Amino acid sequence: MTKQSPEIVSLRADIERLMGRTMRTPADFDWLNLRIWEVCHEYLSPTTLKRLWGYIDGAQTPRHTTLTILCRVLGYASWEEYIESIADRQDIESETFSGEGIRADELQTGDSIEVAWRPNRRAVLRNDGNNRFTIIEAENSKLHVGDTCSAVCFLVNRPMYLDNLIQMGQSPKTYVAGKRHGLTYVRRI
């Protein structure tokens, strides 16, 4: 199970909801480290937490003990108990959506699209065919010119999910832009 698995994504979201704080900065992970100690007298280093949240690169498969400690913070005895509990939860939903934007299958090979998201992020992606894209411009983002990725749609007011993102020869990962507020605009250029 990788840190992008739905169960681990759910665990991170539940921790953030319980703590009332989104983990975005080094100070957030230091703070979470202290809260974990206060709640269950278990230690997880800020570096381990940063890896699990994808703030820094590291192991794609979290250790079972790391997951169990976080589950204990939520009041579960183990990772397995947490997994059983989320199977019946009502707050985990699926949905279909549509909206203003562009689907990858509407583009011709060589077409480019420009996307932007808060606070001042911008990227231009060139369609390489088969839902593959190359970043050809990037501003104020963790994306870089030359990165490659897969995507199926780019919708205004929805997050942009880039899968199989390859940056500077590193192993592929998944990236989300506009996680909270979605893309502010999408246009073909």
C-alpha cells in the first residue's frame, strides 16, 4: 500500500480534521509531532510525517507502525481496525462531475493548455498524445519545465490531478494542484 492509496489519503485527512490543521509547512509537522506525543505517548519524527504527507520525497510505502501510531491518535487500536471502520463510513463518497474546462481526449497532439490555481500558480502543458503531457511553462509551482505526466481532464473549480508525474528523473508520483479551491482558469492556447 502506497502513501497515495485511498486508505492512507483518508487517514491523513482524518488526522488533519481531528487536529484542525492542514499539514503544509515544516512548522505544521513539528506541531503534529508534539500533538501525537501528547495524545498517545508515541513518537513519529517530523521527517517521517513529511514523507507520509508527500511534503518531502521518501519511501512510497509507509511502515505499518507509522500507520498504527496515527490510527491510535484517532482512537483506533490498530491500522487494521481503522481500515475496517472506513469501509462503512458515510463521509467517504464517490461523485461524478463536469464543468467548464478541457478533457484530454478533446486535444490534438501538440496542443497546449494553460491552467492556473491559487494563490498565483500557473502552468502550460503540451499534449503529447495518449493523455500524456509535458510541462512547457511553470510559475510559482512545484512543477518544472520538462516534467511529464498523465491527465484526463482540466476543470475550473476542481483540483487538477497529474498522475505518473516524472520530475528530474525521479520515480513517478501523483500531484494535485488547486487541492482546496480547484483551478481558477483553463484555456487552450
